[in-house]
Amino acid sequence: MHMMKNLPEKFTRGRKTRPVWIGSVKVGGRSPVSVQSMTKTKTEDVAATVKQINELAELGCQIIRIAIPRLSAAQALGVIKKQVRLPIETDIHFNPKLALESIAQGADAIRLNPGNIADPEAIKEIVKQAKKRKIPIRVGLNSGSVTGYINKNKKFKSKAKKWPVWQTMVECALEYCRFLESLKFKDIMVSLKASDVQSTVNAYRLIAQKTDYPLHLGVTAAGPLMDSVVKSSIGIGSLLLDGIGDTIRVSITGPPHDEVRLGYWILEALGLARRGPEIIACPTCARCEVDIIKITEEIKGVLRNPHSEFRDLNLKVAIMGCVVNGPGEATEADIGIAAGQGFAWLFKKGKKIRKIPEAKIVSELLKEIKRI
Ligand code: SF4
């Protein structure tokens, strides 16, 4: 969490959206892009859910979403809330009563899926309670459930046949937002997640032209870790590069901890967040005469350790395997090495400082970083 405090100006960017607050986290209005995840425990298993939320908070997760599939899950929320500090968004499908109960139990935001919560009277009641508690609603459309909304909405039925799925998602989301606005409710966020990258990107790009509500980004059902690394980095990353997106959730078929880690990696790669020093390391090749992979792992283990004294340093560290690109990268970085045969040159603030024997590369580099 604390890494997002006091972010330099460069981390705040993008299009200016209408901000909402999820608990203490501001989403939109050019605030830093927040990272969120979702619990994967049974919500009613309070001990397991609380444990998971607190572990994710420790990793930097800023907002947690919890699925509320049954009334007992909504009823567990109040007890969970007392034991965690992360703001909670509840994930509601099909049954509006689950939204009402989770609001009563202290949810900090509600996600409604227009594909399965479309009854105007039910929505009116949810909005009334959300207003009372001053919490935002996320209009969360997914490509897999958008047909539910179209089927209930004659206006779209014939048009949607001609639209690609991403346009249908945009039109349905806007229509849903207009209904919330007609109830004088504007604390809205929108998400339009498709399971393919191109449709996701198209949907967000289009809606970004049509509304200033904050956008929650994600590629849905992105699969296991490596699949998601590729799909989420391209999908979420392209949009963030366009200046679109206020909060992100990476979807991984795996532990939510990886969702939070990957979320930050994406933000870091785009210069939108920084968790400790940035490591520039070469991939190694036949020219490399020292074990750069091992050295990089050791350096990363120390610099990126969440309890490390280096964690908040805004530094670029270059670890390069030879003199081809090594001196250039090491000179560009705040500190770095360019290896030779059994040794490395140490560079600091653009200057070649001294030669280090291979066995001492890690310890000497850390010693010099400490001095900075
Ligand atoms: S820096 Fe040198 S060792 Fe590393 S990949 Fe490039 S050429 Fe190979």
C-alpha cells in the first residue's frame, strides 16, 4: 500500500474522469491508477477470506472485490470488514437482494452486471441505498453476459445484431448509466471486459470518447499466469498507454496474489507506479562470461523484497552481461555493471567507477546502492 503514497507527478496522468471514492481510495480524476483483485475463498469462510484479503493488502492491493453468490455471503461481509483495512467492492449477479444486503453490511462499492440485474424497480432500490451510504456503483459488463441485457431491452435487439460485441457492450453500458443518471445517481464506474484482447481494447476506447466515468480495466477470463501476462499486459497496457483507465484488475486462473503482482508489473512497465528500484537486465547470450541470471535474481531478491530498505528507492539499476550494450545501459542508469570475463565494471551516475571480481558483484553493487 505505502508505495502509492506521495507518488511523483509523472505517475498521475491520463484523461480526467469524474472521480468516485471506494472507501479511502479515490478512483478517477487523474488519481494514480489503483490495483485491485478478487478473493477466491468461499466468502462465508470468514477466516480464510480475511487472511487472503490481508495477504493481498500486504502485496499492495488497494481495493478488494468479493463475490456474493448467496445471502449468507452478504451476511458474512460485516464480520469480514471489521478485520481488514482494504475497501471492499461486492460482486453482484442475478439477485438484487444480495446488493441490498451487502450495502447494509458496509460494502464500499457495488458491482452490478447489467446482463443479469436489469429490473428497473430493483435498480431503483439499490441506487436509493447506495446514495444513502454514499457508495459508488460499477456498471460491470462482460462479453459473456451482455446478451442478457439485450434480451430484456427491445431497443437493442435488432441493432445489436449488426454490432460487434464490443460496441454492444458500450451501448448497453451507456444505456444503463443513463438509467442511473435518471435516478440522479452519478457515482458510477464502468467496466467492459471481453475475453479477447482486441474487443476489450475497442470497447474501452469507444466508451472513453463517450463518457467521463472512471473506467475499471481488465481482460476477463484471461487464463493461467503466462496467458494472462500476455493478454492483460497487451489489453490493459494498450489502454493505459492511451491514457485510458483508472483502476485495474488482472484476471488469472491462479492465486490472486499473482493478479496483484502482475497489476503492478504492468503499471511499472508503463512508468505509472514504482515498487522499489527498476532493474534493467540483459537476457544474456554467448558473449556473457559471468552468471548474469543468478546475479539478477539475487539483486532482485534484495531490492524487491517488500521489507527491504531499498523498497522505496526510485533508482534504475542496470545488470548487463558484456561490453556490447553494457556500458551504455549502465551509464544511463543510476548505477550498474557491465560484465567482462570473471569481473564487472561498476558504473555510477554515468561514470565508470571500478572493476569488481565476479564473486563480489552482488555485495559490491548493494553496498554502492546503499551509499546512494
Ligand atoms: S549485453 Fe552482452 S551478454 Fe547481454 S545479451 Fe547483450 S550482447 Fe549478450
